[in-house]
Amino acid sequence: MGKRLPSSPFLSLALAFFFLFLAKSSDALQVGFYNKTCPDVERIVRKTVIAFYKNDATITAPLLRLHFHDCFVEGCDGSVLLNSTATNRAEKDAKPNLSLDGFYVIDTAKAELEAKCPGVVSCADILALAARDAVSLATNLVSSGRWSKDYNMYQVETGRRDGNVSSESNALNNLPSSFWGIYKLKRNFASKGLSLKDLAVLSAAHAIGNSHCKSFAKRMYNYTGKGDMDPLMEKSYANKLKKQCTATDTIRVVEMVPGSSTTFDPTYFKLVIDKKALFHSDEALLRSQVTRDYVFSHVNNNTGFFHDFGVSMVKMGRNQVLEGQMGEIRKICAVRN
Ligand code: HEM
Ligand SMILES: *[C@@H]1O[C@H](CO)[C@@H](O)[C@H](O)[C@H]1NC(C)=O
Ligand SMILES: *[C@@H]1O[C@H](CO)[C@@H](O)[C@H](O)[C@H]1NC(C)=O
Ligand SMILES: *[C@@H]1O[C@H](CO)[C@@H](O)[C@H](O)[C@H]1NC(C)=O
Ligand SMILES: *[C@@H]1O[C@H](CO)[C@@H](O)[C@H](O)[C@H]1NC(C)=O
Ligand SMILES: *[C@@H]1O[C@H](CO)[C@@H](O)[C@H](O)[C@H]1NC(C)=O
Ligand SMILES: *[C@@H]1O[C@H](CO)[C@@H](O)[C@H](O)[C@H]1NC(C)=O
């Protein structure tokens, strides 16, 4: 007689947990989620970002910002990419969208991915990968001294699914304002699972890109409605900015970091210290011990800052993600299936 299979309740329970664990771990967000189902995904997204970057190095900032907006509204679920419909105004069309850009890069990568592995890679994951590739390209020379197409600032977890809700009002309620102080910023970041340290680290995304005058002009012209200036803005710098922006300008843009808006490095912290950052929210970092200490201690610590940026981006990328069978894998990023 062969041995009977043991029928101990403990063993069944252990087996059940084991399978539960397997199911859980293969569904969850992880580095290399598409290793088997779409092994070329990272190469394809990278290649696409590089192709656009070679044509226009300013593409890095919009790509980084898209992932941030995606993650802060409805979680990282690609909802920022959805178009408005006849009955719904999407996140894209909310006011803080000002100059959201880079959609065509995501669409190009998506088209190639749909051809290679149809229905497999989410738009939310393409955003996360493109943001990493963008910031890696902008950091490349700073970090290594020579340009390498394979330089990765950090590893991206994948396995997100796409959501189907995108609303203007959710965007307005969840995105931080550039006029906020440290208290509101702290509360907003905490609601996304991010700490004060993450706030200091991630704010340095403003080392690259541009801003419309509209997002900060009040600081030079009429900060509290008494024709005054933001005390957290250095006077001669304010005067310089006044030459670039009238009080009511809605069109012009200004570089976040004058003269180096395509290079990602911690010199943004130097601007904050000198009260020459564009937003009140940037200068608010001086107003809590944790953020202030971070700013002062990392202004010359490139390697440490790059490491921390990766850690905080991965954390941001985990906010309210859809996993497993939740949501869908969109075929076209701008519309639900
Ligand atoms: C801390 C709260 C934040 C506030 C209040 C804020 C606000 C803004 C504003 C108002 C603009 C300019 C929009 C315009 O007028 O054109 C901007 C641009 C930008 N933001 Fe933020 N942001 C914040 C955090 C972040 C984070 C966490 C990231 C990414 C990790 C990010 C990445 C960017 C980038 C790259 C740009 C430049 C975009 C371009 O040049 O097209 N921001 N942000
Ligand atoms: C995918 O492959 C990479 C590189 O070999 C590895 O680091 C990662 O852990 C793998 N992930 C999965 C889920 O297999
Ligand atoms: C989404 O909207 C953009 C801008 O309005 C438009 O160019 C694009 O064709 C739309 N995409 C789809 C799939 O409808
Ligand atoms: C951003 O939102 C405004 C409405 O506040 C809208 O007029 C504009 O077209 C939107 N921009 C983009 C690029 O969607
Ligand atoms: C400043 O703002 C106040 C309050 O909004 C407004 O009444 C006043 O006209 C503004 N002054 C200037 C110079 O724009
Ligand atoms: C640089 O930053 C890293 C990460 O925050 C930190 O661990 C390290 O101690 C810093 N190095 C110096 C010399 O301050
Ligand atoms: C969103 O997607 C889920 C899962 O695919 C579906 O059950 C749900 O009905 C969808 N919601 C809307 C508003 O379409």
C-alpha cells in the first residue's frame, strides 16, 4: 500500500497560504513584471524616449511630470492619459494641467508594445518607465561623465493596471498648488503615502523644465493682494522675473533653473536656499526641519540625492495602484477599451 497523502489540517492550511502567496506575489507590483509576457518592454520604452530626446532634450520634464500627475490623481493608473468625453471632463483638462505634454511619446511606445505583445503592458507602467528613462537621460552626463543609453537611475516596479476614471474635479482636489505652504504640502503628500523627506526629494524634479508665468507671477506682483511680494522670494531675482513675466501673462514660460532646464541635478536646492526657486511651494521646503535639513545637506551630494530620488519615485509609483484583475490593459492610452 502506498502512503496516503497526509490530510493534516495544518498542512492544508500551509498549502493554502503557499498558493495564496504565489498568486499574490505574481500579481503584485515588482521589478520585471513583464519578464515573461513582454521581455522587451523596458528596451522599447527606452528606445522611444531616446528617439524623442535626441530631437528635443526638453521632453524629459513633461514625461517626469506626467507620471507625478498620474500618481497623485486616482493613483498611478494611467488616468492622466485619458481624453475627455462628451459627458466627462478628464484630468488632462483641469487647470493644473498647464502645459502637460509628452503624451505622444507614451502613445508611440504603446503602439509598438501593442504590436509586439498585444494587451499586456499597461499605460500606467509605460508612464512609470518613461519617467525613469527621462530623468536618467537628464542625469546621465552629470552622473557618469559620459552619455550612456543604458544608464538607469533606479529600477522601476511594474504590474500596474489601467483605471477607467479620469475627472477634472479629482485633479483639482488632489494636485498640490504652487502657492501652498509646508503644512498643506505635507498633508497632501501624506495622503499619497509620502513623507516630508519624499517631499524635499521629489520637489527637486523642478531641476528640469519650465513654468508658465501664471504659476508664480503673483509672488512678484501681488502676493497677498496688497501689491506686495512673497517674502520667500529674493528681491533682485523677483525684479529679473518681472522682466520676463507681466502680472497677467498667460502665455510665456520661464526655465525652472535658469540656463540648465534639461539637466537634472541637486542645484535646485541651491536655488531654494537662495530664495530663487519659482514656486512658493519650493521655498516652503525651508519651513520644516526635515525638509530644510534635506535641502541644505544634499545641495552638493549628487550621488546621495540620485539614490534618494529613485527611492522616493518608487514609493510614489506605488500609490493606489490597480493590480491583478483590477482595471484593464488599455489598447489606446487616451481611451478606455
Ligand atoms: C510639491 C508639490 C508640487 C507642486 C506645487 C508643483 C507644481 C508645478 C507647477 C505649477 C509647474 C509648472 C506648470 C506650468 O505653469 O507650466 C510644475 C512643473 C513641473 N513639475 Fe511640479 N509640482 C510639484 C511636485 C512635482 C513632483 C513631485 C514632480 C515629479 C516627480 C514634479 C515635476 C515637475 C516637472 C518636471 C515640471 C516641468 C514640466 C515642464 O517643463 O513641462 N513636480 N510643477
Ligand atoms: C526580471 O528579470 C530581472 C533581470 O534579470 C530581475 O532583476 C527581476 O527580478 C526579474 N523579475 C521577475 C518578476 O521575474
Ligand atoms: C485625444 O485628444 C487629443 C487632443 O484633443 C487628440 O489629438 C487625440 O486624437 C485624442 N485621442 C483619441 C484616441 O481620441
Ligand atoms: C488645460 O485646461 C484648460 C482649462 O483650465 C484648457 O483650456 C486647456 O485646453 C487644457 N490644456 C491641455 C493641454 O489639455
Ligand atoms: C492685488 O490684488 C487685490 C486683491 O485681489 C486686487 O484688489 C488689486 O487690484 C491687485 N493689485 C494689483 C496691482 O494687481
Ligand atoms: C549623501 O546622501 C546620502 C543619501 O541621503 C546619505 O546617506 C549620505 O550620508 C550623504 N553623504 C554625505 C557626505 O553627506
Ligand atoms: C471600470 O473598470 C472596471 C473593471 O474593468 C469595471 O468593472 C467598471 O464597470 C468600469 N467602470 C466604469 C465607470 O466604466
